[in-house]
Amino acid sequence: MIHYDIILIGGGIVGVATAWQLQRRFPEASILLVEKEPALGRHQTGRNSGVIHAGVYYAPGSLKADFCRRGAAWTLEFCRQERIPCEQCGKLLVATDDVELDRLQDLEDRCRLNGISAERLTERELRRREPDIRGRGALLVPATGITDYGRITAVMAARFREAGGTIRLASPVWALEEAPRGIRVRVAGESLWAAWVLVCGGLMADRLARMLHLPIDFRIVPFRGEYYRLAPGCRDIVRHLIYPVPDPALPFLGVHLTRMIDGSVTVGPNAVVGWKREGYGRVNFSPRDAWEMLTFTGFWKVAREHLGSGLAEMRDSALTRGYLRRVRKYCPRIQASDLRPYPVGIRAQAVGRDGRLVHDFLFAESPRSLHVCNAPSPAATSAVPIGEYLCAKLARKMAAHA
């Protein structure tokens, strides 16, 4: 059996950022990062929009707001230092009616409370900045940017290795067994041992927590985010990221136009319940994943609460015209022929037993482990502050056992 001081499970951007910071904080420690896929960042990290979020929507004082603000600044600085492409193109939240104009004021107030610069635009000012966008007004958030989180993850992984860390790929974890002095990690027919284990499991966060019999009251429910890429002739359609004003009664932000760092523009995502946690094809079904959802009371509670919006998402997933109608609300220039296929992303959404969607970061722990149970957007933006938070918690646990 191979022994380590720390084993970290999960090779997405949160796991890699945490492993790198652990190795820097404890340079003499033997640290292993375990990832079940043959490469890092294969799931949420490699299938997101690449947005560097400023933190517009998040409740003041929440972990989301704090992590996002600090993470955005770190991400931009890291990209510049490492020569990773990034751009602060800004975000426009576009109001298309009087109700949305009223909601813009709430968002502007939240920006002020979170220390985020924002500028209110009239209809004329919006048209001047974005000739192809229609709206009654908008809120401009200049700090929002775009980058490539896959590239960031790869560079952080290289820095982790250079500092003395080890990465083991294609190694799914089959079991975790905790003892007073450490945890046995069973990986692909082999047993590893660590004094401490940190878990950044993403779509498998609840299953990994249950391996250690943690008393969690949530399950991960996968939501498919389906996108289109605009045809090459539409690449100049926007200069900023264009978002609708979110409806506070709905759980997600709605379909938006996102400039990608490679120059393309995507439309999406919607949010459709997935019947397979890692199902990226058009038709996907996992008996195990479906059974775990359907036998969890929280799933039925959230399904009842959002039945109308859920059915609308399913309809627009099946019928392009419904999807198109949502984006033409603020960008009428786009036609059905402009929408081209683009890879699906899957959001790992923690849902409580009471049917509550967990919107903030959620952590759990045992005597010898720490778990990131819910890392919603802006997790990629916030990866380094999340890692700092975990490192500090682990240091306190170590001190208590010294």
C-alpha cells in the first residue's frame, strides 16, 4: 500500500487549484491528485462558457460573492502572468420590458453592495454600444471577462507537479474507508493510504461523501445545459456578453449570448434535467443515475415547484424555434439557420431533501476528510479562493490532531 500525507480526489479546476495550493502551503508533504478520467478537466471545467464572472447576482456576504470577487481578480492576473488568453469584454444585462427594468435596479443595488462597478444604460445608449441588441435599457458590468479554463487548469497542474505533487489519471475511486489515523482510498484494484483526504468530486460529490457515511441531506441532480454556436458570419454580432435579466422565480439565468475566447459566439444554455450524470450525447440514460433521482424526495419537490419552467425547457430542447424565440427577444437578427451544434455541458446541482436548490457553496467533513459538496457557477472563476478556504480548514484540522 502506498502512503501519502494528502490525497485529493477530483481533477477539475477546483481540485487542481486546491492541490496546487496545498503543495505550496505544505512543501514537504507528499500529495497525490486522483482523477478518474484519462485527462484533467473533462467535465464541468472543460464544458463551461469560459466567463470570468464579476459576481453580479450573489447575495452580499455569501461565500459565492466573496469567492467570485477575489477569484475574478486572481484569474485575470494569472492569465496575464502565464500568457493565457483572456479579455475583459464586459457584460450587458438587457431589460426588454418594464418588469425587467425594475429588476435592473435590484441588480444595480446588489452590484454596489458587492463592490462591483456597474453602469446603467438607456435604450439609446444600449443601441449605440450594441447595434444588434434590442432592449428598454441595460446594466453594464465592465469587469466581466472571458478565458479558457481548460488552459488555466493545465497550467496549474503543471505548477503542482513542479512543486512536487503527483497526479494519477484514469483512476476512479471505488471506496473510502476512514480510520482514526487516516483514510484508505481504493483505486482501480489498488489501496492507497492518506492521513488526510480532500474531495472535489463535482458530479459525483454526493456518492463520494456517502462512501464515508457522511450524514448528507442532498443529492446531485444533473442539469444539461444545451448550447448552439452561431455561424461564422455572426461572430461580430455582439461586443459584450449579452444576458437577459433573470427572473427571481426561476432557478437559472436564462439563454444568453457569450463571446468565447476563440472568437466564436455561443447561444445558451437551457437547463434540462439529465438522466445520466455524465451523459453528453443527444439521448442519454443511466439506470443508476435515474433511480437515485427518482427515489429522492427532494427531486420530486423541486420538480413540482418548477414544473412549468421545466416543461418549457424540455420543449425548447426539442424544438429549435422555442430556443430561438428566447434569444430573439433581445437579438432579433439571429435566424434558425445561424444556430450550429455545440457541445453540451452538465451542471452538478445539489438539491436538498426539502426540495431546495443549493445555490451557495456547500462543504462537509469527517475527522480526516473535507468535501466540496456543491460548487455552482462561478466555481471556475472562484477556484483559487475555494482552494484557499480548503487549505485553511485542513491546516486547522491538522493543528487539532498535532
